[in-house]
Amino acid sequence: MKKLKDLTKKERSILEAWITRNGACKLDYKNNDVLLGDGGLFSIEKENYKAHKITGYKKQPDGSVQVIFSKKRIVPSEHYWAQLWVRELDETINYLIRLKKILNKQGISTTPNKK
């Protein structure tokens, strides 16, 4: 299957026309990505908080690793999340299904490669 960067000018113009009609996303041809911007299908939210600094790691006998946090040193951190609107969930799902169909029509695989 093709990648976005391998599309012809005609195929790119078909995709760009679809995006113009339907909006809410951009295509990154170089990195083979679909970019969904803030405010289109969802909202990206940010929360500032204070977290304990990581001072080291300790190997456990079962092979896992335990993270060791400082009890006194606190560093500023941020949480990010995407907020979908419940009332528009069906519209969002339908938009993504239509996007998948147009990409598949142009020969771009939207399923992960199975090895």
C-alpha cells in the first residue's frame, strides 16, 4: 500500500478537496500522519500540577524497575488530555470513518502492518 508522500498530484488534490469540504484535519505528507487540530473534533486541555522529582531507579528481583521519587524536591509538571463532546460523538466517529474510506480509496492503508 502507498504512503501519503507517494501520492500523485491528482490524488493529493482529491484528498485536499475532501478536507476542504469536511474540515477538521490536515495531512502531513512527509511523516504519513493525519493531524487533528484543537477545537475541530475535540478540545485539548492542559492542567498544571506539582510532582515529586525522580531521583533514580531501583531494579527489582523479578526484573522490573521501581522508580524512586524525592520526598522534598517538587517540580512543575503538566497533564494533557483530549476532551470529546458526548453529544457530538456519533458525528466524530462518522467523520473518522469517512476519512478512512477516502484514504483507502487513494490506496493508503489505514490498518497496522502485521508481521
